Amino acid sequence: MVLKISDDLRSLLLATNLGRSRDHPLAGWNILTILYGNRASAEVPRTLGFIVDQYNLNYLDAISEENQITDAVIKNILKILDEEAKFIEVSPRKIRIRMESGAYHMQQAPVYRITSRGIEYLTMIPKVLDAESTVTANTARIEEYCWLIAKLNQSHLDASNTRLFNDFHNMISAYSDVMKGMHKLGEDLDEVSNDLAFNHGGKVAEHLNSMLHQKALPAYKKLIKQSSLIQKLFKNQDFADQVARSRFGSDSLEVDQAIDNQLKLSTQIQRDKEYVHDQLQILSTSFEPTATAIDSSYDSIYLIFNTILNSINLLSVEYDHIREQTVDIKQLTSQIDDLLTHYQTVKFPKQIPRHLAQDRLVSDPNDLLEASTLGPIDYQASTANKHIATIEDNPDVAEDDIVVMDVDKALTEFQALVMKDETNGIVDHNLELNSILTRDEIMRLYSATGYDHYESFAPFGRQVKQVTAMKETGPIWLHCQNEKYSVQIPSGFYFKF
């Protein structure tokens, strides 16, 4: 599923840490609480100093032993809450500051206030903890959602008061509750139906299947029938404008409307129109049966419907299986009585060796329910030609060259050819050597140019301190007089003991 994340949602998700402060992880939440609450000091402007004082006085986390917060840290957190999360707003205002003499002084300072988005976040997060009690699937909420859809599709809509705006908001809320409940139902069904199928719970499967047929499917069919009404609202060019203007109806308590702030009213109406359009687009996508719409919407009605349908099929198969497995007690009793009359002559086949089960392609060799389907194993003999190797089959092996390891002569040659003094040596031209040991030690020394530690390099027992390659020399040839080939190293080098 590929979902597009808007820029606003992306900024909110990145700012979810609410300040990203390492030493004060709860500071963003506490600041929102300070701006939302503090009714006892409601007359005090929410300046930076007020927030710092309130935080250090009442909101330090005793469990993590949080230290006093500073003005600089508060400023950074307020900046993230304002610019990225859009949870607060800051505006310069004239405030009265009490002087030490007791008199008041007028001063202009930035004052912070919590936005509607911040209030929603502050009240929404605790609801997550109550999700087990609030997320539920019931047909009553579906009925309410369908009733609201029908009401919003009336030919004449009244935008003179806020009822239209509230009905639209309630419809979106009901739709959200229905989808959350249906997702929960789908997850529960997937788990329970599989568990019933493998545990062979016939009666429970029958009851659950009946509930799905009599309640879930009719409710879902009713939901699917709302698709045309949703599409009608989505294509109605005037609907979004009517809902947006209904927010400022006769019973509205909006302050901007009371003071006739046309700039803010126009901005809010445009924002509400975009909100209505976006919500209707999400609803419309949820009811589209195309594969693209189903993959791009996590609330697709058809995806959840398919989950319920699969569960019904699985439960139906299990119920039919249980009915087919019903035992006829009279017939079973007759067979047992017949068996007891000649049990002494009954012959049991020889037990199958345990390893033979491993030769059969079954998912579980220990499952006795599949024993009747296991057939015999047919092995086909194959002719194997055995070849006996003799001495004549061995390949020709070249004789090893006898290397005379004369360390004293090799050391003398090494000192004469490459050593400049007692501690420094250099290889910068082709060398003609008599000792293979000298040649090998020079090659080993060149390999040290690829290292920055030389503990493993000690030619003739002396520890090397430094080896540096000399790229300007080009390749260097090393040749022993008693050999037909030469050895080439990529470049010369300098070394120091």
C-alpha cells in the first residue's frame, strides 16, 4: 500500500517528539499543558518568562529527576512547536510588567497561545490509552452514519446556522468510528476463524457464522449503498462552500466573526473548504472498487468486506466439516460388538520403521490423520560402477628444488645491496641476487607498505619501524642467478629499522 503523506503531516510526524530535547523529553507536552491550563493565572500573559517559571515550579519530572530548564532550551522547543508542529502561535503584544517598586511598566514582548491543532493533540493522545474501550464495531453507529449521509444529501441545505457544519463533522466522526470498528472486527475475525478451524469448534463456528450473516453482512451492504451519496457530495461544487460558511452561522461563538475580522474569516473559510473537500475525497476513495483505490486507501470498504467474506467461507467449511464428521453411535456400537467376537484372530501389520516417514512429502509426519494417505515407497536400483585407482593414475609430480638456507650469506648480501647505514635501507633499482632468502625478505618487506603497523615484519630478526613505497621508481625486478624467472614488485620502497 502506497500512501501519500502531505507536507503538514510530515512536519507533524517529525515534530512528534515535541521539541526533541534530550534532557527534557516531556517538555513539549508540558508547555502545551501550561498554555492550555493555568486557569488560576489566566490574567498573566503567556510570555517566555511565565512559561519558564511555571515549568520549573510545577512541571519538572520527579521520576527522571529532571533538572531546571533554561530559557535557551525553552526557546528551541517553542520554535519547533510553532514552526513545525503548528501547535502554538506567537505574536508581539504590549504587556504590563510589575517593577520592584510596585509600579507597572508597559513593554512589548512575544506572547504564546495554543492553537486548535495543539488543543486537539493534547486531548487526543490520552484517548489512545482508552482505545480498547472506545474502538468497537456495532450496527448502531453504522445506522447513524447512514442517516447523516442521507441528511447531508437533502436538496435544500440551511447554512444560516452551524447545524450543517456540525452534521458534517459528526458524519466524518461516525465514519471514522465505523472504520476503526470494522478494522478491529476484521483483525479479530482473522484470528478467531483460523483458531476455530484448527481446533474444530463446530458449535462456536456455527454461532459466529450466523452473527456475520445476520448482522455484519447486512450492515456492510448498507454501507456500500452509500457510495453513490458520497460521490454526489464529492462532485457537488457548492457543498464545501456551504459547510464552510455554516461554521459562522447565527449561533456561532467565533471571536473573529464578532469583531468582523474579514481577513481571518476569509482564510478560515478557505481552509474549511479544503478540509471538506479532502475528507470527501478520502471517503470517495474508500468506496471505489478499483484495485488502485483499494491499494491506496487503508479504509477501503471492499478490503474489509473481503476479510469478512473470507472468514465466513472459512467458518462455513469448518461447519460443514464438523457435520460430515458426525458419528453414528448405533453403527459404531455394532462394529465394536462384531470386533469383540473375533478379536483373537485379528492380525495387525508390522510396525512401519520410524525413518520411512521422513521419505514422504508430508507437512507433519507425526500427524496420524494423514497416515491413511501415505503410500509405500518405491526405490529404483541404479547400477554403480566402481573404479579402483592404481599407482599409474597418479599425476606426474615435479621434484622439489633444494633450497640452501644460508642465513649468514643472505644477511651479508642483504646489507650490501639495500642497506645505506645501520638503520636505513632503500630498494630503488633492479637487483641481481645470489640468495633466495634475500629475495624473499625483500618481497616481504615491500608487502609492509600496505600496513601502518609493522609488528609482523622483522627481516633477519630485526624489527621494522617504517616502510614507505616510492611510486616514482616504477616496477622493480628481483632475479636470482640460479633461477630462470624474475620477480617484479610494483615500486621501490624505503625502510627503517
